[in-house]
Amino acid sequence: MPSTGQTLRLTIAALMRLTGERQADLADGLRMHQAQVSRKQSGSAPWTLAEVDRLSAHYGIPVCDLLAGVDRAVHCLPARRYAPAPGAAQLTIAP
């Protein structure tokens, strides 16, 4: 069974992918440096409770759902936060 820290890192990675965010984007949203996000996502530094609160606000997901794991957090992610689907904005041009 993964630790809470491992679960949070996996959850954040999944949310970043769904929202199309890079570490630099997340860092900007949390008012951190990209290197700090990198250390936290690699497991060499832990996410603090204050940072978990900011993650919750950033993604619009209650803290308890953010800590419940990938499936729960993804389910709670507001639809407006999803990145556009690849090809969704493409036009069909008739030959």
C-alpha cells in the first residue's frame, strides 16, 4: 500500500496531466519555484499541509478528496479545469 505522500504525488501527476499543466505552471499557481515542485514530486521533499491547502484551492478539489487518491481527485476535478481534448478545436476541411 502506497504512503500518503506517494498517493499525493501520483494524484498531482494525474491532475497535471488532465489539466495540461507542467511543473512550471503548477509552481506559478502555487507561488513556488518549479524546482520546489520538482523536489516534491520526486519525493525528495514532502508537500506541507499549507501546500496541500493551496493545491486544493488550485485544482478546486476539497483536501479530503485530493488525499483520497487519483480516482477520487480526478472524479472531483471541475470540468472547466480539464485541458481541451487533442483535436477538439480542429476544423474539418472538405476536399
